[in-house]
Amino acid sequence: MQWHNTDCRRPDIVDFGNGRSCLACGSMEPRSILPPIRQQSEIRILRLQHGAFDDPVVCEVNTKDLTLHPEYEAVSYTWSDESGDATRSRTIQIGDKPYQVTVNCENALRRLRREFSYRKLWIDAICIDQDNLDERGHQVQLMPQIYSGAKAVQIYVGELTTPSQAFLQGLLSHTYSDEIGLGKDYEFQEGMFEFVARRYFSRAWILQEVALARQATVLCGSISVPWSLVKSGRIANMVRSGLYGDSSRQSIPPCFAFDHSLYSIPGQELKLLDFAARNCIAADPRDKIFSLLGVIPGGRLGTIEADYSLSVSQLYAKTAHYLASQHGWMSVLDRAGVANAFLVDIPSWAPDWTRPLRKDPAMLKNLPVQRFEDGEWDETNNTLTLKFLQHPAWKGGGWEVGRETGLLIFEPHLLAGPSYLFFHLVP
């Protein structure tokens, strides 16, 4: 409860319907113009009033129970525009009250608005109270049901440019070749590279939003194209040729190579995190994990679910600990270490999924361990103690380690690479 006085030792919280207050200390939760969510399966749905493109954006927001299968379309977009502006600098109306949204959110609503009839939409910036961490975590847990239950998913990628217009019109008219090479349909291919380089396609959240959609349509300015058509043709050929997810100009973002069926079976979590989390973008490092829960069987990693009260360090440590219980510590530690770390506040034994792997994949080949048997994680200082079976022939530091079981202790930021592990041995 961000609004509550942390010095209050005996909170007495009362819900007044459109806000809460603590009778003990007098703290009051700021009132929201959004209707409160009262049930676990409730979401808000926006009713976008009709109008011309340049008219003020006016809407109403109501709550609906997902178990009753309400009709709506879900919007997939980025808060930031192509310049990176994510400030809530535009004003729309919810009922008769002003509400601040980003430029990209307002543009998406203008493009989706019908001229003579209303439209029911789910869009996160308005349908989730972003200032309420508890609600934000709860609603993010519902996002797989939200996107899979939507009548359609509308993908807004921004406004048209001359190159992207050439690409999209070429798709719609089928006046291009599927062959790869700048000698083939030069304007079309230049437009394709400009189009797929847009901020939207590198988002971590796009994977579940599009994978779970019954039907998905891409909107770029005034042009709309089926997602299946965008993903096919020359882009599909580039994916098959391996020209995606690399640093070259002729690369395709991972979302175009993502195959939901490969990761919808148990046991693929580490591969999914390597492929998607490391190569997609999220403003909040916790979303590298949370955004993928919707495409994992069961929608969670063990007991891990979307919870924004967890710090990045806590979440990455919990994720590493769970994955080690499923795949073994060797698989997790091979992806960890300061050589692969960008974030400074996660323990060295937890992989940093915000960046691609940078080390020799055979980092642990000389580790004097035949297998790890169990591990104990001290959450107070992020120290990990692993029990392992030592390799019988290994000698270290002029001191021969016996065949008996020992303890390997990794402390925060002591696991290094690419070739060595710094650790304490306790015979």
C-alpha cells in the first residue's frame, strides 16, 4: 500500500467504495476516477465513443467479469512512441473527467475509434490503475485470459512513414517477391526493415499478446493488415534463413520467429527465457519474467506469479532457484556469473535475463563437480549454499579434495567468468 504511512504499526484499513483510509493514522488513498475492481476475475473495459479522428477522445470505463465472457477487443501497443516519449502528456476524457495518457496511447485510440458507433476495448494504460501496485500485479496475472478471451487483438505500431507504407501496400497488393535480397523490390525490402525495426516489435509483452490472440490485426496509421500476412512471405523466409535476433541490419525481431507450440509444453522454461527474455525489451526488468508467464503451461513458474512488490533481485533469485529445482543447478549456473551480468543488484548465481549471453557456453566444463545434489538459499543476504559430489580426480590449489561430499558456497557477485568460478569450499 504505497499510500499508507509506513510508521503506522496498527493499520485499521476501511474501504469506502471509491478509496481506502486508515483509521489509525489517518492516511487516505487517493481517489481514482476508475471504477473499483472487487472480484478476482474482474477487469475494466473501455467504451470508446464515436467521433472523427481529430475530435477529443471521450470514453467510459466499466467493470466486467471475465468468467461471463464479455465482448471486447484487446489493444497491443507500446506506451512510448518511436522517439521514446512515454510521458502522460495527452488528456482524454473518462466520463466528464480528464485523464492523462501517453501520445502513443491517444493515437492508438484515435485510430481505433469508429466514426458512427462506439467500440469496446481493453487497453492497459486505462483499464489498469498503474499507480496501484497490488492491482497492477493482479491484472497482469489475468492478461493471458484477457488476450485469449478478446474477440480480436488490435496491434497498433505507430503512424505511417513513406517506407512502411511501401511495405504494407506491397503486402496487401501481393506485388512483391518473397525472395531475400536488396536487388528484389528495393523499396519494399527497405520498407520492411524500417517497419520491423519499430519499437513495438521488440517488446517482451508482444509474445503472449499475439500468441494468445484468436485474431490479430496490425494497424499502422490508417492502414490495417492481418498479423498472419505481416509474419509470412519474405519475413518468414528471413526467419528460416536465421536472419533474426542478431546485430546486423538485416535482422528480424524474435517475435517473428516465436513458435508458441514449442514452449507450451513443460520443461522449456530455460530455453524460453534464453530466446525471449534476453532478446526482447522491457522498461521494467521484472517484466522480462512476468511477460512470459502467459505462454508457460500453468501460467506460472512454481509459485512465481506477477507480483510487483518483489524487487528485481528477489524475482530473479526466486526464478533461478525454481528453475534449478526443475533443470538442475548446472544448467542455471552456466547462464549466470558476473561476466553475463548487467544488473548490479542480483546475486551472481542468478542469471541476468535482461541481456544476451556473453560468455563461453562451456564455462563450467572444468568445475570439480560431478553433480549438485541440493541447494539452500538464504534470502536475507542472497547467499546460496550448494551440496555437491566432487570429481574424484580434481586437485585445487595444491590441496587434494577427497571423494567425500563437500559444500560449495556462492556469495553475491562472486561467481565470475568466462572460465573460472570463485567460491568457498567447506570440506
